[in-house]
Amino acid sequence: MTTATQSLDWNTVRDATRRYNVNRTGTHDLRPYWRVMAYRKYAGQPECIVRARGFENVLAECRIHRYQGERIVGSRAGFSADTLPEGLDADGFKAIVDEHNQRGHRNFWSGWDHTLADYPTLLKQGISGIRNQAETSWKQHSDPARRQFLESVIITLDAFSLFVRRHADACRTAGRDSLAGMLDHIASQPPRTFHEALQLVWLTQIVFVSEGRYANALGRVDQYLLPFYHRDMVANRITRDDALDLLQHVWAHIEELGEVTNICIGGLTPDNRDATNELSYLALEATQTVLSPHTNLSARFHDGTPETFHRACFECIRTGVGFPSVFNDHVLIQGLEEIGTPPDVARDYCMVGCIETMLAGRQQAWSDSRFNTPLLLLKAMQRMRQEPVRSYDRLMDLFREEVQIAMKEHTDNFNQYIDQFPADRFPDPFLSALTRDCIERGLDINAGGAQFKRMHGICIMGLATLADSLAAVRKLVFEESRLPYDDLMAALDADFEGHEATHQLLLNRAPKYGNADPYVDDIAAWLVMFTSEECLKHTISGGGRFVSAMGSNVSNIPAGKEIGATPDGRHAHTPLSDAASPHFGRDTNGPTAFLQSVARPDYHKVLTGSVVNMKFEPDHFQGEEGARRFAAVTHALVRDRIQELQFNFTGNELLHHAKQHPEEYPNLVVRVSGFSAYFTRLGAEVQDDIIRRRAHV
Amino acid sequence: MTSSGAGPTYDPAVMTPITGTVFDIQKFSIHDGPGIRTTVFFKGCPLRCRWCHNPESIRPHPHLSFDARRCIGCGACFKACPNGVHRLENGRHVLDRERCRQCGACVETCYAGALETVGRTMTVEAVMTPVLQDRSFYRDSGGGMTLSGGEPTLQPDFAMALLDAARAEGIHTAVETCGFCDWNLLDRLRTRCDLFLFDLKAEPASHESLTGVPFERIGQNLRRLHDAGSPLWIRLPVVPGVNDTPARFQHAAEIIRSLPRIQAVDVLAYHAMGTEKISRMGLDTPPLNGIPTPSSEQVQGWIQQLAERGVSARTPGSA
Ligand code: SF4
Ligand code: SF4
């Protein structure tokens, strides 16, 4: 009895998936091989059929990998092997991979990764229900191209079904009969229970992985799983703990994927009620117990979000896992409605990848690209150098012009690029099967099948770098006339070498974003609105919107490498400010001022989403008092219409780093019983002391 | 403008602006009373605690501070100072502080921020502007404004005007005091203040040698505040080897137990940080040298000693 329960422990699964993730290098990815075998066999048939056959062969040939004790099956491990297929040496295998790659493949930019299936429909209808729809649609369409497309859809659905059945067989062989029975059922029929529903979702995710898609999301699990949970509860088939355990098993599997898997909870329902429910809380509990860096939990908040949910999110965040990120429904829904999304659909948004807004199961895959805005400011500043009359207004005109020119070029380039991926040569039948309206229309997701067109996020780099730079130029050069323009330019050219006083002037005598100073916060607000409206002026080739994004992840580092020193006092080739956050270390007035600054810009047109990283001392949020303090933060998000926040509870690691690199953390405030200090201005001994003390907390 | 509740409110239109000297306004202050607070640090203190960690608070007037580590050697201050305070001595930048008139000219030219004037004269309105910015955070977290120092009772009119201004806006108010002042000052603050954070620094026998003032009046004031019904939190600074003796804990515990309406007791563990600030300020208060910052086990030990004497204490902000 004890062994049985132990073997079903999600912990065991999580440890195994973690090990897999660490050790998987050195194996051969066999998916190209299996696809090419099918491509050769079906050569001459329409492209959608050939691709569907390739898809089918991967799912038919791959090894079914199981983890000891798992309650949810589905692994990526079976797509690769330590040995090459029989009769192939390394060169022969490479030739096949080359043949595969020559055929080409959709990628992140042409619409492939960062996607999400229409899970509500899949769970309601089951694989066979969707297949029936495709058959019905086939009968209704007479156009041969549409019929071929629908045939390719059916091939992929049958392949999916077979893949599920292969898992059933594997479970049966291993003596896991009840799991096998469930899998047999969902191989064709709609799931009946919470467990079956989760299992079907997870295998769909694995199929996406079999196709080579990356960073696919689970979407609003607490919404589409809720009917199953309720039914099981009423029928006494499940307990809360049991449901939690199943989620933990899925979360443990996410650890195996080793890639960002977004899970969305809370928010509003399509009919504008509070959507938070028991499963929202269970998802939080699963996240704070499994503690995987890949379960990227997103919590949606709105005016009517219950206090208990604010609190439960905090309990998860305080573990240090960094999740959930918190989002403001009102800001995001307003933006989606403004570009023509019906209100009920807009309210059903969720995220893919890190923070990117998505209309789940209704839209083409998401993509983004990097737009180095501070580079354009430097260009504008160089241009003004040549002009006889210089003013802040003139600089703004030049900057606007540079942005407009670059934006046109950027979107033209993007459109030219994706025009190389026409839907007939790069069909996507499986994702089409799981995206609303493709089957009814008989059209591929990228050929006008999807209910909504794609969004491409243009990541506006270095918001704070820009705002701080503009504020410094405006105040020091033009308003106070402390710094002649030519001197500023000379200092920037020299990366402040020999201009240290100017450097210090720029750093210390101009306002910095993140301190609730309207002087610079208003510049940031203008930048957000201006760049977002510029993005929205352009249309994606084939339909869809370019929208702005302020969520640069770590691309602020390479983008910073591309450009010289900036008037905010930033050294050449060092990172730009990250995403929509104030430049790290320059917010010196504490978190409340920080929040007031980031609430200043109106983000509703930033439709891809924004990232504001808040770094906190864990000390600040201890005990009951800490929970109350944190509630004030999430309430500020909702009330002040901040779009997104995420929290990083800094600990010893950061302090060690700050001690080694004090220049990066000039204003890191540490609190020590009853008083506080700037960490990097303390002597080494005192720093060690604080680090040592913290180790005991 | 009419007053919105009991007690007078500050009205800049009809009153001469009251000003005070403040050395810092700290937002998101979480160790000075409940919730998220803004702490206004008053300059000037009647005590000279040997472990003082806010030495910038001691002198009542603005004061020049120099942090050599931030100095980039630009030489601007040498030219700016009319009194020749800044000098090079064997290649080292030294300050002839005797001659400094605190005019701030050098500070203005020091872009590196190595020179700072600690302390500003501020109007009530100027203090209230940042305080009011965070109202919604006070409301959501149960926080408010704390006057600390230094010693707020050394600038009583300014303190009262700030408390009135905060109360008129419905903001919770707290005052941290060492208790060494005339009772009538505390009595006047009392009616405008929702919470006192009252420091007990040492037991009577060593109080004067450690803080420069005797304990007697402090003890009386604490009792009177208590008897008058003021909500009280007690703060116990503890410095290892100095005031962590059984006698000290015994004394604190006896007082606390005799005042049943005390709501909380915070143990403030010593930290060596003050010694650095003192050198920056050019102050000669004898710092406590060589005392290591206590470990959290030590702090827990003190809390335990208090517990054994019937007092339940905690570290601030951790309730
Ligand atoms: S404050 Fe004035 S007098 Fe004092 S050192 Fe600076 S410039 Fe000289
Ligand atoms: S002005 Fe400041 S940075 Fe320059 S020499 Fe004087 S103290 Fe140093």
C-alpha cells in the first residue's frame, strides 16, 4: 500500500523529469528522419497531405516514454534516441536532416511557436467530434483545395488518436490498467472526468512538441477544466487533494519540457463575472509546491477579484518561485476591444510564452521582434548636431521621424520575410484542427481559417533608458543650460571617458523613471503611447496587427551591446533598461513610488503586453503584516490600471552579486532591523554581515 | 477652509508656514509601525546613544556630509567653497569643517553626490506632498505616517502641524520618541497621534553613561502616556555586550508588564552601520568599535530572555 502511494508521488515524477532535462544532450532527434520517410512515401501529393503524413509518422514511430509512478502520461523523451535508425551512419542521417530542412518549416516569426489550442472545444467534443466536424465540412465544400486541407486535418486527428492509443497500450503493458482505460476512451471520445480532461490536454501539448513548437501555453485551465471538476465533485469521484495531485503531475511534466509554459488563472468570464474559482487556487498550490521555473503562471486581476485570491497569489510569490505574474484585465480587455475584438472574446484572453496576449484557440500563433528605440534617439541626436538651431522640440521631431522611418522599415522587412511562408507551401493542419473556424471554413490557420488574425509584437526596447535620456537632455541641456549640447555629444562619443563630471551630472541631476517624478514619468507615458500608435499604423501581410510590446526578456542586453553611451548616463554597450521597468537601481524612492511611476503610462494599446519587474527584499513581506503590505501592491495594480507586474524576491544571491559589482546596484536598499541603507555604499564587512544575517532568516 | 475634525488643521493660507528640519523622508517604511508607512526623520536629538545608527540626526541643523568613495576628484568643490574648507593634504581630500558655514555651494557643484547636505528646512506642505502620494498604500496595508528622528519632540510645533495635516486627510499617525522631554510636549502630541513607538534604551543604572541622559523622566513619561490611554509599542534597542544584560531585560520586562495596554514590543538589534556614517559626517561621537552585528540566533535569544520574563517581543515588521 505504501509503495503504491509512493510510486504515484508527483515528486518522484518531477525529480525524474528534471533529471531528463539535465541529461538529454547527446541523443539524436529522430523527428526529421520520420518525417522524411513519410515525405518520400507521399511525394507528389498536395503539400498539406505530405506534411500531415510526416506529422503522422512521427507520432506512429516515436517511442512512448513513461515515468515511474506518473498519473498523467506524455513525454518528449521518445522523440529522440541514443542510437541512429538501423542502416544509417552519421553522414546518412545528416543527409536526411538536410533533406528535411530543405523543405523548410514555419518558425517563430512565420507563425509556429507560442501557440495555444482551442481546449474548450477539444474537451467538449473529443478527437472524434472534431474529426466529425471536418468530415461534415468536407461534404459542404466542393473546392478541391479546401477538401484536401480537410483531408490533411483528418490525417492529423487520426494520428493524434493513434498516439493516444499507443499510450494506452504502453500503460496496459505496465499494468496501469485504469490509466490505459482512460486513454482508450479519450483516444476518440470526449473526456468524462477531470483526470481524463487533463490527460487529453497534456497529450495535445506533447503533440505540439512533436511538431517542434516551442513555448506553447495551457491557457485558462481554471475555466475549461472547471465543468469536469464540478461534475466529479458532485459524483464524488474526486477530492480537492486529488485534483491538486493531478495538477502537480502535469506541472511535473512541464518541468520535462524545460520551456516556458504559460498557465492562466483568474480574471473575468466572457459574460463579465469574476472567473476566479477553486481551480485557480489549486493551480497556485500546484505551482508553489512543484516549484518549477517553467510553469509560468499568469494571474488575471480585475476590480472584483476576491481578497482571498490576492492573498493566495502572494503565498505563491513569497516562495521565491517568481510566479504568478499579475495582469490587469481592464487594461488588456480595453485594448483588445479597441482593435475590434468582441467583448466576450476579449474577456477570454490569456497569455502565451511569458506575457504575450493571445485569444486562445482562435488566433494564429504569436511572434515578436526587437525594435531598438534608444538607437534611434542617438541617431536623432547626431542629426541635431548638424543643425544650427537646437531645441528639445526639434529633437523630439527628429526622434519621431526616426521612429517612423525605422518602424516602416521594420514592418516592411517583416512582411517580406513572412511572405516567404505562404500557407499552401507551409500548411499547418494540426493546429488548424484545434483553432476555431478553420474546419468550418475549410481553410488553413494561416490562409484565413482562424477566427482572428495574428498579432506580431514589436518589442520597444529600453523604455526607461529613453525616458531618462530625454529627461536629462531636456532638463540639463535645454531648460537649465548647465550642459552645452556639444559637450554632451562629446561625452557620449567618448563613453564619458574624460568626462566624468558630465557623467555624474547626467546620472545624479536629472530625474529618473521609477521615482514618482512626473517630469520623467510623463515622458515615459508619451513614449508608450507614441510607439504603440506607430506600431498600430502597420498591417501584417496577409492580415493582422503589429502591436507594441514592452516585454524584452533579456534582449535588453544584446540591444544594449549595439549602441553607445546614452544621455541617461548609461555606458556604451551595457544593457538597456529591461522591458517596461525603471532602469534597475535607479528607483530610489521605494516600491510605492515605483508603482506610481509605472502606473503613469497608459498601456492599453500595448497589446502584446508589458513586463515590469519588481525586486523585493524577502524581509519586507514576512508574516501577516507582510501579506497585508503585499495586498497593497496588487491592489495598486488593479486600481491604478497597471498592465502587468512580476516579482522577484531578492535574496543572498543578489546581495553577493551586488557586492562584487556595486556599480550595477548603486541603489539597492537593504533593510536591517529598524533602519535601512544602500547596500553598495556599505563597507565590505558590513555587507558580509548583512548577507550572513540574511542566511539565518 | 474649515477643520474637518477635532483639533486645528494646518492651513497655509492663513497661518505663517511652520517649518522644521528633516533629514530624510522614507517611503515604504515597514519597520516603524503597522503597514506601509512614510517615515519623516526629524533632525536633532537630546540623547547621545553610543550605538546611534542615525548619526545624521543628532545635530539640529543641516550638516555637510562627505563620502570619499563617491568622490571622482573633479575639484569643483575646491573652487566653489568661499571658505576654503576643501583642501588637499598629501594628495588626500580633507575637510576643514571648522570653517564650514553650511552654505551648500560645494554640494551644488558636486555632481557625483559625494557631498551632501544632511537635513533640509521644510514646510509642512513640502513634507505632506510625498506623504500624501502614498495614501492608498496606507489604506490597503493599514499603514500611515510615522515621525521619527532624531527626536520629534525637539520640534514640537512642526510635529503637531504634521500630525494635524495627516489626520485631516484621514492618515494614521505614529510618533517614535525617546521620551526625554517635558511631559506637556508629549501631552500635546498625544491627542494627535494614533500610536507611540516609545524607546527604552537601557536600565536606569547605565542609562546615563550609555545615552547621555538619566532614565527617570523617560520612565515617568512612558507611564503617563500609558495612563492617558495612548496606544503604545515599546522599542528595545539591544547592543551585544552593552545593554543585553539580564538586569536590562529584567528592567524592561518589569515596566512592560506593569503597563498592560502596551500593544507590542519590538527588539531592535544593533548594527555596525552607524560607524561609517559618523566618519562621513566628520562627527566625533565615540563610535562603538569592534562590536559585531548580532546573529539572528542572538536576537532570538534576547526575545527568549524577554519571554522568560513574561514579555512577548518580536523583530519589527515581522508581526
Ligand atoms: S557648505 Fe559652503 S562653506 Fe561648507 S564646505 Fe561647502 S561651500 Fe564651503
Ligand atoms: S565636487 Fe564632489 S566629486 Fe568633485 S572633488 Fe569635490 S567632493 Fe569630489
